Amino acid sequence: MFCSSPSSVNYCRSFWTLSFLATAFCALRCTLFLLFTKFASMQRAIRLTSSTLCIFGLMFYHCSTIIWMVILQAATSFAGTSYDYGNQIDTSSNVFKRQATAFHPTTGVHTGTDANGYGTRKEIRDLEKDTTTWTLYLLGLDVLQSRDQSDVLSWYQIAGIHGRPFQPFNGIQATKGNENSGYCTHISILFPTWHRPFLAFYEQVLYNIIQEVALYYPEGPARQKYTAAALKFRIPYWDWAAAPPQGQSVLPYSVGGSATVVVDGPNGRQLIGNPLFSYAFDPLDPSQLPNPPFNTFNRTLRYPLEPRNANSESHNNLVAANLDNSASSFRSRLYNLFSNDHNYSTFGNQAWIPNPNLQGYDSLESLHDQIHGLVGQGGQMGYIDYSAFDPTFVLHHTMLDRCFAMWQILNPNSWITPHPAAHATFTTSAGQEQNSQTALTPFYDANGLFWTSDGVRDTRTFGYAYAETIPSSNSPAQVVTAINRLYGSAPTNPKRSLRTSILSESGSHQEWLTNFVVDKNALGVPYFIHIFLGPFADNPFSWSFEPNLVASHSINHMTSSEGMSSGRNLISGTIPLTVALQTKIDEGNLRGLEPEYVDDYLATNFHFRMTYMNDTEVDRGLVPSLKLTIVSSLVTDPKTEEELPTWGEIMEHVHIT
């Protein structure tokens, strides 16, 4: 359908009117809910009974849900589907058809590069500013998601490499006994390196689609513009740690704001389904995706509310609120990892590696889990073996690859040391030793040999870099400057980072952390750990939105635990407390960050709770392995942008079970 044609003017007006109503009502519903939770937290002061509050809340919630779903259903009934190329497209072209080769090597993209021989991956909001490349990106995703699920180069098949439906790719069969696992490596020293060729393979497939899409534009200036942009295309990343533009959420609007998007394609301006909003299974095959509720979801969802079934919808407004309320922890965790973790084994994966110096609790993989859980919240992103179907997966993992590449420049001599696999993959058994020469299946190089971690150590192997890792400017000092500007500076919102005052008055400050260790398989399902400084409402649904929340952390899990190593799979992570404590100082509730003040404050104000992905509380007795320890370190602040903080000895303060 065309918004420029007379017959579609009313269509577009109707769609946008209903979309506006749905969005406005959804925002109102969320606002009223948050007001209600705050109202509920004042329960004792106004002497309302719990039953009265529950009745009020349930009436409001169910009535608003019915109204919202009616409006949303009316709006989505107008939503476009895939782009209509009319008679321009050759249906036998490789855009829609499988490539007939014996295997599909992972080469990356080596055309459309600059003088140094690589292309640059951009942050998604920056890519969106380039309207020509952005249009090609959306059209390319649209084609990729529209390919038949049996096509080896379809969205379904490429996402399936990571986890479900646990099928061979590139002809690589499962090791006996590992048939119920994906190829991806987690709780593993190969976590950062395995995802690098995965992203490179996805990038080259999408790149090739975009090249052909650009050729369907009319001959002349339009085609020249789009083909030139197509040559330079590289996949974007989503920087969830940097402060978003003023007035915006951590979750980009292009990803969660609308189920549809208008694109200026080769056949005119059309309204299509937003390929960043969700991916539709066509068909949904419960035999391949068997776990409830995913065997009823005909598309990827984010924060689906109960009851979770075929009628469930995404609630990206709640996802955005979740992310925004924990945003300071993403920023602090990443900054701390860059400044204080110089060991590849602890930086790269969340497996608990005991350290007598109380270091190495946090990792890029643990931070990765936090984002997965907050985006999914009961949707596919919160479950390891379903997560790759969600369009945010690649954006998220490209960000992780960028962080890994930046860390490599700061720590060029730290690399993989052999370690046994904590759990099975499609081709690796639990307990099997993994090292820098372990095959990163199912990814072949052009010679038909498997890529290894040694082979993918440099991103330029696959023809790309990031702005911070461009070879002509990849000195540690320049990378550190970027880290300080993006993650160490103080934006206007104190919830996001440290205030400048605590970094400038004395040249040092006390950094406070909550370290945790827990059995990843304790519940057999994903769950959250919520950390609070101060009072919070009784309703578990509100906990990730509470003003006194420090952060919500997700313990991710697979729907299948077959092949797990015997015994517990202990993992670790960290929730920084310093930003929240500084907020308490600003509010007049805490005198300073020194231990003599903080220890007493934490004794009465530190709380934690756990919830399942459906926002019901987890009994602490069900997770006896969970150990939380509050620690601090005197940190010397950097004097220039080319320096990172220097951490002193880490001191233990409080041990919590």
C-alpha cells in the first residue's frame, strides 16, 4: 500500500490515528500504573488495607488492558507487512532464494571499505541519521525476515544457529548426546569469540541482500545514491550503556516505538511491519519451538503480560521503563570492567572463578544477561535458546563485540587459557576442554576450515571496525578517552553515573559494589535479583520500576538443561552501589561515601528480592546458593581523559545470604 496514492491517504490517516490512540493510552496506562504503585507504597500512611488496594489495582489493570487491546488490535489491523516490490523484482534472484553451495563460509564483508580495508559499524541512532542507509537496512531486514524458514539463509535458520530449533547448520551434526543444545557457547571462555563469526555471518547475508535491493531503485541518481550507500553498509550496535539523547529512553524508539514503519523503497513509499519491533514465525512450528509459552507466540514479544498465550502483546513501554530504571548499573558495570578487569578469563565469561582478592566477580557475559532479561521479561530475549529470534539480539551482541574489541586494545596480551566447558553445545560436551584453537562451529572460513578464537582475534579479519577501534587511532589512550566520554562523564541525570563532585574534590572516592555468586540452574528457569536502597512497594510487579531500586539483574537460563555439567554451575556478577549511594547523599539521607557512614546506612536500608519472569516472587529458600557480599575499594580518579581510575584493595563489609 502507498501513502502517496489517493486510495491510501485515508488508510494512512486511520492507521496513524489509531496508532496514536494506542500509544497515548498505553502511555497513560503505564503512568497510572506507576502512580498506583507509588500510591500503594504509601499504604500505611493513608491506612488503606491491602485488600482494598488489590481490588483497586486489579479493576484498573483488567479494564485498562481490555481497552488497550481493543485499540491496539484496531491499529495493528492496518499495519503493513513486507515491502511490495511489484513487478520489479526477479523472484528467482538470490534475494529470496537459497544459495546452492555445499557450505556457507563466514567471510565477513570486504567491499565498500575505506582506505584501511574495513567498514565501520555505527551505533543504531547514528545510523538512523543516514536516511539512505537506514532505509536499506530496514528493507534488508524485511527481506531476510520474509525468507522461507526452510531457507538456510533465512532469519529463522540464522537465529537458530544460536539455539532452538536445535538443528544442524552447514551440515555440522550434533555430538552424540548434545542434540538438545544450540551451537552457542555460554559460561565459557569462548563466549566473546564465538559470537564474533556469528555476527559476521549475519552481516554478510544482510549485506548481500541490501546490495541487490539497492539495484531495484530506478536507474539514475536514485540508484546511484542507494548503491553507493549499500556498499558501505555494516550492521549497527545498540549502546545501552551510554546516556541516551535528552528526553529519550535507553530503548531506541526505532526498536520499540512502533510495530510499523514507513520506508521509501524502489517501488515508492510504503508502510511495512517494523523489522526491529518483532519477528513473525511463518509458520509457528510448536514441534521446533516446543516450550510454553513460546509454542503459542506467533512472533517475538517483549514483556508479555499474563496470561501468556497466542493473544499476548509486547509492552515496550515497560521494557523502556525497566531499562531506564537500571541504566546507571549498565554504565557503571561497563566502566568498571574497562578500568579494573584485565584478565580475559574473568572479563569474558560469568563462570565463577574464585579469587582471594575479591576481584573478577563481574564479566561482560553477566552484564549481557542483565540486558537480555530486562528486554525479554518473559519474552524470547530472556531465554538463551530463543533469544536470537528477537531483532534486539543482534543489536545487543554487536554492542558486546564492540566492548570486547575495545577491551582487547587495552589488554592486548591477555588471551584465552584452557578451561573445561561448563555445559554442552551442539558440538561440545560438558567438561570438554576449550582453548584458543577450539573450533567455533558451525562457522567455516573460505578454505573449509573452522574458525578458531585465534583466527577471529582481530575484527578486521571480517572487514569491520568500530569508531573507537579504527586502526589509525587504536592506541590505548584514544580508546580510554572514548570510554571516559561515553561511560565515565556525568550526564545531568544522577541515576546514570557519578556526579562530577565526588570525582573532583579529593582525587579519589570509595567505590561500593554488591558481588553475588549463584547457581545458574537453581530454579531451572530465568529469574531476577532486585537490589534496593530504601523502602519499596509490596507488589513484585512494581519492583523493577521502584525509585529506590539500584538495579534488576537477570539470571538467564536455557529451556533445555540437558548436557549441563554435573553439580552446580556457579556464576558471578556485580551490582554497583556508588551511584545510588551518591543519590542518597544528595537527598540528605547519607553523610558521605566513607565506610563509617555507608556501613550503618546499608545495615538498615539494603534489601534484595527475587522474582520470576512473570513478576511473581521467588522464595529465597529455593535459591540457597545465592551469596551477596558488599565490598568497597578506594579508587583514585583519573586526572585526564586519557586515564582510567586506579582501584585499590577491595575490602569486604557485609556478607548476605
